Amino acid sequence: MARSSGKRGTGRRTLAIIVDGETELWYIQMLRKHEAISGVSIQPELPKKKRLTEQFDAVISNSKIYDQSIWIVDLDVVIKENNISELKNI
């Protein structure tokens, strides 16, 4: 008979980490390489979509699939490229 309690198991948590640049991707890769974080699998990927609003939409979409959805944005680049208004509109 199948369980019907609706409770999730205590297995491995899945995190979606979306980064907006190659430097942030490198940080996550080095974290995965040098830190043994038990119960967490880190698979960083650069998003194919580069616009901030599209990245935000991906974060929202991933939050429905994964245990946590994390978005890392380099504000120096956002300010340098005058995208601060786009970030404010999210």
C-alpha cells in the first residue's frame, strides 16, 4: 500500500542556483570542488537568457521544481550597464 501522508522524505535537497556571469559560475564551481557539503548537489549553469527579467522568471519557475531557487546577480555589472531600472521593475 502506498504512503498517503504527503510528507516529503529527508533525502538530498535540490537547489537551483542561477548566476548572471562567468565569475559567479566559477565561484560556485570552486565551492563544489573544495567544500564537501553533505546532502547537497551543486550543478551550476549559466542561463541561456541574459536579461534580468528572464533570469528572474527562471528563478520563479525553478522555485516550483526545486527545494530552493537562488539568484546571484553582480550588481556592479548591472549598474555599469545601466540596467538598474530593469532590476527595479522586477
